[in-house]
Amino acid sequence: MAYETIVVETREAIARVTLNRPDTLNAMNQTMIGELTDAFTNLAKQSEARAVILTGAGRAFSSGGDIRGMLAAAPEAAAEAVKVMIERVNRMVLALYELPQPVLAAINGPAHGLGMSLTLAADYRIAAMSASFSQAFIKIGLVPDGGGTFLLPRIVGWSCATDLMLTGRTVPAGEAKMIGLVHQTVADAEFANAVQLCAQQFATAPTQAIARAKALLRSSKTADFATQLDLERDHQSGCAATADFREGVTAFLEKRSPTFTGR
């Protein structure tokens, strides 16, 4: 499907979603938010896409929400306009967060404000050394959105999340790796190859097991221990019924590498 502000391509079981407003550092306007929601919703239904890369065109991942659009409303109407916009943002982030496929955020440059929040909703984050992060909301008198207040403390811890949210300071790629905000940092010259290699590893993994592992990680944030044990039992029995489980065990016994098909 053709979009105005994003590009979606699927090749060799890897779907690549690219934020494509490079002249604005991929600032997310209403059109982009709607198109991302549509793209994520459609990808959730596509069995041929076994991994998803989320990245930005040009020299940025995303500078965040389109501030010019926020100022379009008159002051007396601003609160309602922002409420409507955030409801759309919430649908977008939830559609990303609930994707069954492993989602790799390939952070090629600045990821600030809502751009940073979007990376937090991915499962795995690789940052180029030229990347940077900030919860810039506080600098314009706003609070973090896009799920940032839920996800960031769980990723970097309460104390670090408090620092980033209340100061809005910019975190370079090296520090992002040190605090656990990203899984890998890669030199800019090696970034594209590293992203592709990681995505290929996900795309050739047992897809249903990954989807179930993601579901268990999500439930562990709110479930008690007994409930989580029951969920593990149910998901494990579901995995045992897949062709990939049979292939994995067979390959182990035959001392060879498995060939998973996602079924």
C-alpha cells in the first residue's frame, strides 16, 4: 500500500517501516500517526512478515511530534486538540506494541520526544553512534506520552527514568547502551549491515514461539506469579503443537541447525 509519510516494504520475511518526512527530521504529524497505525495493524495480519524493522529516513529516526501542528489550534481549543491527538498516538503505539512479530527499532539518528517513545514500544533497539535520545516533552511544558511513562521505567529503572523525564536531557548512543536503553550500538558505517543481520536472525527464528514469548513478557508486568506460571504452561503447550518445535527437536537430535518456517 502506498503511503504519504511512511514507506513499508517486505522482503525475505522482513517488513521495513520507514518514517519518511526527512525534511522535518521525521516529525510525526496526524497523517503519519494514522498511516503508522494502519501499517502496524496490517502487519499483524501478515504471516509472511516474520520480523519488522522500524527506522527513519535521512539523518534522524524522529524528532517527535509535529509541534507546528500542535500550535494550529487556538489557545482555548488547545487542550481538546491535544487530547484528540494523543488518543490517535495511543492507538498507534498500542498497534506497534501488540505486534506478534519481533520489532527491531533501527535508530539511525535523533529519537526525541514521541520519537523516543516509539522506540520503547519495540522489542529490540539498535542505535547508530550518531543517534541520541531525549524525553524532550518537559522542555515545552508537556508530560511524556506515547507510552513513555509506562515503558521507560521498566526498561532503564525508576531512578534513571525520573532523570530523563524531569530534565529532558539528551542521551548520546554510548550512554543509552550503558543504561540499558538500547541493546546494541554500532558505528554508523556498520549500522545498515548490523540491522539487517539482526532482522534476519529474528525472521528465521520460530515465529510463533517469539510471539508467545512476547505475550508472556507483557503479562509478567501485571500478573502475579501463580497466574504467570499458568500462562507459561498454556503458551508452552501451544508451542509444542507447532511444526517449528518438531523441527527444533529433530535438528537438535540430528546435531544440525534447525530450519524454522514460522509454522
